[in-house]
Amino acid sequence: MSDKTALLLIGFQNDYFHKSGILTGALEDTEGRDRMLSNTLKLIEAVKDREDFLVISTPIQFTEDYSELNQPTGILKLIKETGAFLKNSSGSETIDEFSDFSDSIEEIKGKRGLNAFSNTNLESYLRDHGVTRVVLAGVVTSVCIDSTGRSAHEKGFEVTVVSDCTAGRTDFEQKFYCDQIFPLYASVKTKDEVLTLKPEVSR
């Protein structure tokens, strides 16, 4: 049996990507965001039919009164104050660009914070499907990507961050995390390098 790789898609929702999205302005590097989206779509297309890959989306959604957030700070406070990512709102919906891959993407709901493993069954799903490596794509580099990557590492998964399929608030932030932060616990690879990853053979 070969161990599997999971491509985790984080934050690909209208409030970050649609022109009328509530938090679109939080991603100042719009060119970098658009470039990473294009690269991510190419990556999904390349791996969606591979037996050694799973493609998983982990959207963040909140109830109307944001009762899940207890005295939030930082970006979670901003989300509550602006009314972003409300469940059943257009802003919390997955971006239209993923519609062509709806049959290939497994959606794991329940994410209520920065870390995709928190309040979800993501870990058990990965283990049940023989996943040993997680590959991270999405936004925001310094927040949800970093938080999820650290958690995955602590849980014993091999972690890869895709440098051209993630985006920070600024180009400086993106480069800083890819150069200085992620290498502390993860591999940093381009989408083309990810496609050369070979599954490890379980013993």
C-alpha cells in the first residue's frame, strides 16, 4: 500500500476572492492572489485523478451571532466585526472557479478558526484514508496556512507548503514566510515540484 498525499485547499471562498467579498481588501497583493489561484487550479487539475492524491477543501463558516468566537482578536475579530464568512451567505461559499472540480473535491466542514484541524474531523479523515503527507494551498499565508501547517506537523504528517499556490496579505509577507518560517517545520515547493512527489511505500 502506498501512503497518500492530501492537497488541502484553505480559504478559497468569496469573501476573500470575489470582487465584492468582504475581506478582499485584506489581501493587498491582489496580483499574487490571482496568480496563486491560477496555479492552484492547474495543480488540482493535475492531481484530481491520481490515486495517490486526495483533494480536500476546508471552508470557514460562522453562525449569525458568531457565538463560536469567544473574545476574538486579530483577524477573527475583523471577521466578526465585518460579518464575513457567515454560514449560508454568498461570501462563505466556495469560489466559482472550483465548480468544475466539485466531484473531485471533498469538503470538510466545521472550521471555525485559523487551524483547519480545529473543530473538524480532518485528522481522522486523513488517517482513515491513509494520508501521510499534506500539501497546503490557499490563504492567508501568515494565518490559516501557517496555523494548519504547524498543527499537521505536530500530528505527525509530513507537511509541504506550495509557494506559488499560497498568498499572503503582501508580497513581502509571502516571501518571508516561505523563506524563513515554513522551512522550520515543512518543505516549501512550487506546484511543479509537488507534481513530482512520489508516494512512499508503507512497510
